[in-house]
Amino acid sequence: MSKESECIVRWDKEYSKIFEALFENTFIPCALLDSSFNFISVNKAYAEIDNRKPSDFVGKNHFELYPSDAEKIFREVVVTKKPYQVYARPFIYALNPERGITYWDWSLTPVINERQEVDFLVLTLYDVTQRVKALEELDNFCNLSVDLLGIMDFHGRLIKVNGYFEKILGYGKGELKDTLLFNLIHAEDRSEMEHVFYKSLESGEPVVNIENRCRHKSKDHKDIQWVIVPNKNNRICYVVGHDITENKKIQAELNRLESLSLLGTITAEINHELRNPLATVRGFLQLMLEKKDCQKYKDYLELMISELDRAESIITDYLSLAKVSQVKLEKRDLNEIIKKALLLVKASKPNLAVRFETSLGRLPKILADEKLITQLVINLVQNGIEAMAQQGTIKISTYLEQEKVVLAVKDHGHGIDPNLIDKLGTPFLTTKENGVGLGLPICYRIVKNHNGEMEVKTGRDGTTFLVRFNQA
């Protein structure tokens, strides 16, 4: 035998010893199988994970001991002659079901002979059950949170979110994975969010309490307050969002009520200090208008009387705010009040080109002040008429919804600017050329004093005012 051949034989023996030492003493469970998946040998670590001895495996088929659908993976490795790796694959020991579900990282590596056939398969295992269950417990804990919790990469792409994140934005499980957070932000708020995010990545400092509108799957928006904490080592960001939608609605309502309360306290003073003098001035102007020598000033006098009448109308609206607080609740039929209110509207505007559609459902009675609810209906209908430039169709409907009696007044105008929705009901807020901005505040006050709720839905096809009352 040549020296070269002796060297090869000696190296094969040394290599076999090294492989055997590694195979037997490594803490990683390893098994050597033939191409039919019969065990040739296993190390101690492999045998110990099933409380067996290494000799218990020799000659037995892997899938007789551990039946599973992984057999198709083994066959694929024999056919393709390529290694295969699996991460956190669940497994139940059929002969020891009391162990429950276990999770394993494992790899299957083919050993190819000179004929390019698979001689052996090397199977290595790593038990990750504790890690997976710890992550499951963390997920369960996060899903109990009433905050939006998530992890995203440095491009703003969501890697993982908790259940509340999906729920509050109307998405199903897994739908938000790989979504850019910026694509969920309202277009008007997006640039600011991107600016503070990338500035945070650059500085390493967290983004704290930035507020913006986040898109719900239904195309509505939620007001969210965000905290974003970058982790430069792992190139990920931790995201915490708090839904402040209801808080903002409550604050807007408090601001509106505070404004209305302030107006209510000054109405009596207005009546005393302004209304009486205006009536006196109007009376004298009317007398002058009747005198012959004042006829050359007729146009001016009529204009002044007209402006005084307009001032009187504004003062009447102010006084309505004071009267709204004087509520006398009795059991009333909402449908009957609506019918009477529409008669009043038609009588006051006989040449009106607006058509009214009514769909009045069968309703229980509500506790209501008939005069105030009549005023509410007239104001809402009048708003609709003006929104349609005195033409079109107003639809008035009533129905029961979750034990609430609902009044809906819909116009077919151009809708309300979304930026004004939260401000509706604020005194003096108006989009009308000659409007004062007291009609809707009066409506909100009436609804509030009847323990009701008012909601506004608007779009290009018009606006609907929904008023919900409790049953009597």
C-alpha cells in the first residue's frame, strides 16, 4: 500500500473517531437513519428526550416510533438530496400524549455516496417548547391589553401586533402583518408621523404622545395617541397606541356644553338691554315710513327695519337657549310630533321646492317636551333645506335600534367638511353666508336635556342627523 493510501486510511479512521466523539457527546440530539428512515444510531441526547436508551432505536423505523405528517418532508429530502430545516414545529408524542404539544427546531441532512445516492440521513433536534410557550404567554398577556401593541421594522412595516391592535382598527387576525403603519394614518397626518418616526430612528430617542387619525378597515378613522421606541441593536421599534377617540368626543361635548351654558346665562341680560330698545327704534322707523315727507328716505328706512328684524331674530335664537333648559317631560309619540312639525314647516314656506319623504316606524313613547322636540325637528329639517339650496328631497325616518328610539333626518346636499364634524354644535360656527350659528347648538342642547344622543354622518351624497332617545 502506498504512503498516500495509508494516509487516506489513517485519515478515514481519525475522521470516524472525531465524528463518533462529536456524535456521542454533543448536547444536541442527533440520529443517523438510512434512506428508508430506519434508525442506524442515535446519541445519548437523542435517546434521553424520550426517556429511552440508544439501543432502543437501532433497526426501528422513525415513523413507527413517531408517526407524523413529517414523513413527506423526509421523502422530499431523499428525492431532492437537499437539506431541510424546520422551526418551532409542533409535535405530540402518540405513545405519551400526557406530554402535550411540544415544539422542535430540526434539520434533516442527506449524506450522498459516490453514486450520487442518499446513503444516510442525519437528523438533529432542538427542543424549543419552553421558548414557544413563553412567547404564547407573552402574546396572551399582550392580547389582554387595552392598548395597541406592536413591533415594526425600521421601514415602518408591522412585524407583529396584538389582538387589540387588530380589533380597534377592524382587522382580522394576521391581516396587518407586513403593513406599513404610515398607510394606516390619515393622509393629512401622515407626513408629520413619518417625520417624527425617522427623526426618532436617527436620534435613538422615542416618539412620545403624537396624536393622529388612524384608518379603520371600514374607512372611518380612530384618534390614536402613539408612543414609538426604537431599538437600534435589533433594528426594530416597539409601538404603543392608545385609542383616544371617545376622550376627544367627550372633550368636544364638554366644550360645546360649556359654551352653551355661558350663552344661557347672558340671554336674560340681552333681552333687557337690547330687545326693548330695538323695539322702540323699530316703532319710530315705522312711523317715519308712514309720513309723506319721509318717503324720499323709504329705501333707507325699509333697510333699517329689515336689519332690526334680523337682529330681533338673532336675539330670539339666543333666548331659545335659555328656554331649552326649562324642560317639561311627558310621555309623547315622536311620530305625531314629527307630523305636526312638518306641517309647520310647509305652512311657513308654501312655495318651497323641497319634497319630504317620511318613513315612520312603529315606536314606543318617549319622555319629551313636545315644544322642544318640535323645535328640534324644524331646526334639523331647516338645516337640510338650506344644505340643498332650497330644492331636493328631505327624508325623515324613525325606527327602533337596540332599545333606542331613533330619529333620522337626511338631506341630499354636498355634505359637511369632515374637519368641522367634531365642532358641530359650537355656538356661532356656521358655513352659511347669513348664518348666525345657533341652530345646531339649540338642537344639541335639546337632545342633551332629553338624555339623548346626536350623531352626524356625512358624505358626498348628503348628511344624516341621527338622534337617539330612551324609551319612556
